[in-house]
Amino acid sequence: MNYVVINGSPRKKNTWKMVKQAELNLKGNFEEIQLIKERIPLCNGCFKCIMEGEDECPHFDKIKPIMDKIRAADGIIIASPVYAMNVTALLKNFFDHTAYLYHRPEFFTKKALVVVSTAGAGQKDVAKYIDETLRHWGINKVYKITYACGGKDSIDEDNINKISKKFASDVESGKLHSPKFGDVLFYNVWRAMALSKDPIEADRKYWTETDLVNHDFAPEVKLNIVKKSFSKIMFFIFKKVMK
Ligand SMILES: Cc1cc2nc3c(=O)[nH]c(=O)nc-3n(C[C@H](O)[C@H](O)[C@H](O)COP(=O)(O)O)c2cc1C
């Protein structure tokens, strides 16, 4: 299996120690990306990735190699300490550069492991925020490991082992999970928007060229009859609203 690890901490300490413990339970190759070393300039809010295509981003040369590594991976590990009750600026800046994926989700066959450490607070909310971001990328299933170090040097090895083993066997199984209703809903927001009278050209191109526009959800991911019907109804409503 191929894993890509994205470390949002500027240092290799508490969060990294948790990542390394999780890696012991994963078999395969690891591509490690230390965001601090990537020197990605701050997103300047030009909207080019969203409106014109991600390759028009002025920082595309920095972002593309990372996205290519994610594309080549079966599993993605995203790590961040809590900084001021949120992810680090390093990780947030990276996420800002991937905001186009909200419009054009891509990673429907990938699974992710989120690793968050904190001194005392915010770890669950931060892990939830990363989870939500990844689901907007299209990621099929997100596992979360959080830990409050409270000034100690220790990590919760048992919990890390338990969750990372589940993540590993899921990645190795190759089985895809049924999406949440919220994922189906958002899928149809962007799908309908790409077909609207005055669409964002990059969105229209993506949804038509991938043929996702003709699917209730990414075709690799199976929907049961209830979710399929839900998808069709959502698409019908959003198309009407966005006409
Ligand atoms: C700038 C900064 C902001 C932080 N903000 C919080 C916070 O809001 N809540 C908290 O409990 N810990 C906070 N911490 C503590 C870190 O989350 C904690 O020490 C974490 O384990 C550091 O991870 P690292 O060793 O991977 O860098 C902060 C640390 C720094 C340096």
C-alpha cells in the first residue's frame, strides 16, 4: 500500500510521535511531506483555482507535487497540533490551496487518517474540521486519532494502535464505504451547479469530462436504493433552484 503523510506541525515532536506510532501498524511505502519545508506562499485569494482551474493557481508548482502524491496514495495521513483552537496555519494554508476540491471532489477511492495532538483542548473539534475538509475532497472514509499531551512526553499507544490497525485493514481491503447523506447532498450541489445556465467553467469541464455529471455519486462507490433515490431527488431540486 502507498501512504502519504502530510505533517502540519512545524516540528517533528508530539504529533509526529503519534504519526510514527500509527505507521508501525501500516504496511507499505510512506511519502512524508513536512509542510514547513514546502514553503507554500499564503493563498492570495485570487480565486483562480476555483474559477479557472487549479493549474492556474500562482502556487501550482508547489501544490501539484503534493496533489500528485495524494493521487498516487491509497491512504492519506494528515497530522496537526491544535494551534489557537484550530489547525496550524501551515495546514490551513495548504487546505486553502485545495479549496477548489469542494467544487470538484476527486478522491472518492481514498481513505484517510487524521492525527491531532494538543496540550489540553480543541483536539476533537480540530479533528472534526479536518474530517469535514477531507470529505469535501471526496475522501471515502476518515479515521481520527486525537490526544491531549498536557505537557507530558507520552502518547496513548493503545488507542493509536487500535485506530491505525482499523485504518490499515480498511485501506488493504480496498472496499469502499457508503457515503453519508451529507456527502451525497454536497455532491449534488456541485453537480447541479456545473450544469447550471451560467456555470463556473472549470466546474463544468470537470463534471462533464469525468462524466460524474451523469452519476448519482462517484461510480466506484455503491449507493443503496435509499441513497440513490435521495441523490436523484437532491439533483432534481438543485437543478431547478440553480436554473
Ligand atoms: C502557537 C501555539 C498554539 C497552541 N494552541 C493551543 C490551544 O489552543 N490549545 C491547546 O490545548 N494547546 C495549544 N498548543 C499546544 C500544542 O497543541 C501541543 O503542544 C501540541 O502537542 C504540539 O504538537 P507538536 O509537538 O507536534 O508541535 C499550542 C501550541 C502552540 C505552539
